[in-house]
Amino acid sequence: MSEEKLQNLLHVSTVINPPESFVKNANVKSYEEEYKKFLDNPEVFWAEVAEELFWYRKWDKVLEWELPYAKWFVNAQTNITVNALDRHVKNGKKNKVAFFWEDEFGNEKVVTYGSLYTLVNKLANALKRAGIKKGDRVVIYMPLVIEQVAAMLACARIGAVHSVVYAGFSVPALRHRIEDAEAKMVITADVTIRRGRAIPLKQIVDEAIRDLETVEKVVVLRRLKPRVDLIGEKEIDFYKFIENEPSYCEPEVMDSEDPLFMLYTSGSTGKPKGVIHTTGGYMVGTYYSMKTVFDLKDDDIFWCTADPGWITGHSYIVYGPLVAGATQVIAEGAPNYPDFGRWWKLIEKYGVTIFYTAPTAIRMFMRAGEEWPNKYDLSSLRLLGSVGEPINPEAWLWYYKIIGKEKCPIVDTWWQTETGAVMITTIDGLPMKPGKAGKPVPGVIADVVDKEGNPVEADKGGFLVVKYPWPSMMRRIHKNPEKYESYWKTIPNCYFAGDVATKDADGYIMILGRADDVINVSGHRIGTMEVESALVSHPAVAEAAVIGKPDPVKGEAIKAFIILKSGHEPSDKLIEDLKYHVRMELGALAVPSEIEFVDKLPKTRSGKIMRRVLKAKELGMDPGDLSTLED
Ligand code: WTA
């Protein structure tokens, strides 16, 4: 297709049809038929999916619900690791590759289902020996290595609830998560390696668990030579820990509704909240999306570039792909180190067929220039995915043309930590509209509505909601039932996602951004209040207000407005100090890219900061209703 023709497609009709050859071989032949099958009988639909998996005991009922609570596969019993490992090992896939892992230096590891099975079983036995029992919480603070995946699965094997903390979070952020979960154990590594540098992790754990009595043991994967010292009786080397363990661990029989993991995510208020997912529904939901959204076949090579520290890694590196028996590529480190060819080289080397990444990465590569991907053979690719934030049509088109060579459909997948699995996209044969995520996947009833829950007119902005329970939905917020219930109470009888969206006449949903005080920086959710409270904990800061500002690569960047305490003067040095302070409090991803010192902040009469006014002023837009402004 010529450049001109593509541009026309993009701006005039904005519809691109997937290649016929793709549609012909797709797992789901017709979106409409599949969706109708679901609508005709949701419970039969989901039961059919669940039947493909192993259960110790089948369900009495597929779904039991009374909003805001729902139970899926009631009274069924299973263990997700039996589906992710034992099932494949027993069905002739013992030697199938589960993971090709690489670091930035090109060191590689090939891990088969058989060897992953053994590692997970040994670790599971070691966890048991260390006194970890079903329901206990284990925090995993590790880089993207096989042992990280194994640690998650080992917890799941024995019914312990893992809470993975992204290795970019700093001491207080990690401490909050360990404390809130009352974790008994932390599994970590000496370092994570990024841009050729070793970044210490264990030191952060040491500080984070100081005086935290719940933590009985710290298991440390030691990668560097000479090895880092272990301190005291709490700490043990990862491989020493599993050394003498038997290579089979009887899986814990889990009720479908037993918790599988918790994962913290930012909201509009205060501290991040622990979203809890359970076993049966999450397993069925993520498995179904592997087959439909990602059209996974037995010989595919799947690469999701996320980190298991985020939900995308949980669902599309660990649980979804392994339950579906996929072969995957994972790569520790930065996408553009040692150079901008790294990812494309890996696609060529491993023959990746399905590639799933974030718009922020696409935009970064777009800037670096197409000469990088053009150096490599990307012809193995057959499907591309995007997640985490809206993808702008320009980036979409670049991805489609330069990476997919106009022969790979793009699935722009909308979903959330809370939804567990992909909710909206263009599955299989659906025509694509660059910039619009698409339609609810079969199994999901989503809509765009006003505050009262009435559907809005086509192309008019409204709130994105889900109107019927789905298997991989979160079940609770740790120790915070009000917060959980608020998701279902904001708009009557709907799950309120917190996003603003439009729906066009064809039913395509376009996500515009968050409706709440959450900023999406490079696809990561950051609460304005979190950054503000980090800032005001600095001795020079009296008050702080934080907004998200459009950024050409990150999607949004953080801008902070600061009122200084008397006796402190604005300076470049202070700006650097404040940035460093946020890095230490929260982590690099929450550092404001801009800081402005002000004398006053717009507030309501009740003293709440009106971020929307700051934002409008910053962007030169109409601030809207100012009647509540204090002066
Ligand atoms: C945003 C990540 C537009 C959205 C899986 C959502 C998206 C939040 C998309 C969830 C997309 C995610 N298009 N926006 N395809 N995917 N978002 O919990 O604002 O880290 O509410 O889950 O990211 O972020 P979370």
C-alpha cells in the first residue's frame, strides 16, 4: 500500500481491514458469532472455555452474583500451576520451550516446560519448608528473570498469595506494600541490570523491611560475582534455599475463589491499593484471551515486553501464556540498550510471531528512526498488540507499517489491573480503526455512559463502564471493602473503570484518558496524591499540586506546582533535590519532569486543590466552571 493510500485510510475512512489470510486462519472465525454465543448464554459460554482446562472438581454453578460481588465457577477446585505446567509436561510438551530469556549483553537461557516445572516444584517445596502456608502473602521484588516467574508460580502451587512489586519502586513504596500485605517472606535478587548497570535491589529490601516483624525470611537470588553478603538468619541464597528439595510438590487444591495474587495499583486517593484476583475465573479469563485476542497457536512465539511487576506481565507473561502452553521470549533490561536495534534483533533471532508492547515504546522507536527495525528481518510477525494507554493514530500507523509491514493486524487492547484480562479490542477479523481500541471482547458487556448510567450519543464523551461480571474481574481490594464497592457505586449497576471514552456508530470505543486524578506516564498509573504527598514530605515544601501534561513520548508527563515554606527560595538546585526526593520516596517513574514554584494554588472553598484549573491554565484551555473556586 502506498504512503498516500495509507494516509488516506487513516484520515478519511479510518478503517483498515485485517489481511484475509489472517482472518481465514484465526481461532475465532467471526466476532459477531462468538459474541452472540456469549450473549445467548454467558454461563454456557464460559463453561465451555473452562472445560478445556483441568479441575480437581467442577463447578456447581458458573456464576453467582449480587453486585458488587461475584463468584465464578462456584465450588470448583483447581490449581493454576497444574494447568500452566503439569498439564503440558504430561501431554508431550515437556521439551517445548516455555521461555527464551535474554539479558542486554545477549546472554541467553532456554527454559523448557519440563525445567520450569522442576524449578517451580523445588521452590514450592522450599517455601513450604520455610513455613509458608496457603493464604500467606509473599512479596516478590525481582528483575525480569526466570526465577521471578518461578517465584510467582511456586506461590500459586502452594496457595500462597504473591504480591509482585516492580523492581523500579523505592524503599517507602516497597515497604508500604510489604506492610499492608503483612508479608511473611520477600523474594528478591541482589541486582537488576539496566543499561549495562547493576542496580541494587537487596539493599532496598534491607531498608524496606527494617523493623517489620511479619517478614520471617528473605530469599536472595545472587547474580553478581563476588556474591553479595547475606545478613543474619533471615536471609538465604535462592539456590541454596531450593538445593535439596524434591522435584515434585503436591499442588494445593484451591477453591475457584481462593486468592491467587494481589497487585498494588494507584488510584485517585492516597496510597496504592491491593487489588485481589482469585484462581478459577482469572485462569479462565486470561486463557480465553490468549486464544482469541492473541490468536495463540501451538507454534507461535509470543513476546509481551511488560514486566511481571505490572498486571500485563501477570496476565500475559506468566498466567495466560503458560496456561495456554505458549513459547515466549522475555528480555531483561532496556528496550534501546545497547542500541535501538535490540528488540528487532530479538524478533529476528527468535522468530517472534506475536508481539505485544506499549505505545510509549513505539513512539520512542519512531523517534529513533525506521532504519533500526529495517536492519532486521521481521517477517515472522503475524500479530501486533498495544496496551497501557491510548495509541495515537501516527504511532499506530508506524507500528502497522514499519513493524508489521502492513500484514499484521494490531490489537489495541484496553484493560486494567482490576479487569485482569483484555476487555476491549478488535479480535481476529474485526476491521481496525487506528486510535480506537475497538469492541468489547466476547464475554464482556461494555459501554460509554453518562453519570446516571445512560448510554451517550455516538461520538460523545462519557464514562467507560462494564455492565456484567466477567471471570477475571478483581474480587476485593485488600482491607478496603469501601474502595472495592466504590467501583460499582459511582454509576448505578455498572463497573466504573475510571476512564473517559467515546463510542462511534459502529460500536467502536475510543479511550480518551482517565476521569480521575490518575496520571498515565509511559503506560504506568501514578496517583497525583501519591506524588503530592511525596513532595510535601520534603522539608522545603509547604504545598504541592501535581497534574499530567501531554508528552510526545510518555503520553503524559508529571508537572508539579510547589509552594515553598518560608525561608526557602526557588533554585535549580532545589528542583533537582525535589526530583531526587520523589525518586527516593516512590521510584524513578514518579519523578516530575517539570517543577514550577508558585505563591498560590487554586482551591475550592473547602480547601481541595483544583488540579483541573491548573491543568487548563497550563494547556491554555478553558478551565470550565469556577464557581467553587475560593477566590
Ligand atoms: C489505560 C494496564 C487506552 C486506561 C493493562 C486504564 C489504556 C489504565 C489502554 C489501566 C488502551 C490501558 N487504550 N488506555 N489500550 N490500556 N489503558 O491498571 O486509562 O496499569 O484505566 O493496566 O491504563 O492501567 P493498568
